[in-house]
Amino acid sequence: MKSNNQAEKIKDVIDSRGIKSKFLAGKLGVSEAMFSYLKNGQRRWQPEQVDKICLVLNMERKDLECS
């Protein structure tokens, strides 16, 4: 499923960079609990959330697309 692969890629980038979930939750305007659900693939990322996380992580959206 596309969204799970996307969630896995986002999680990998966040973990590899050591960015705190609290910081990213604030940038996305969601609670830490909701961010945890998103990061772990338990909730689906909305397109605007993907755009925001890409901006914060200094990434292109295409970097998160499935091969």
C-alpha cells in the first residue's frame, strides 16, 4: 500500500536524522499522539501534512514516492 511505504520512508528519514517527534508535531500542527500514529503508519498522511513534513525535512515529495 502506497501510504504505508510513504509512512515508512518518512519514519526512516526522521529516525536517521534524530529529529524529535514533539518538534515535528508542532510544525505539523498535530498532537504528539497523532504524530506518532502518522509516523508509525497507523494513520494515513494527508497531502498537506506530507507537504509540510517535506518542507521541514528539506525534502522533495518525489523522494517519498514508491519506486
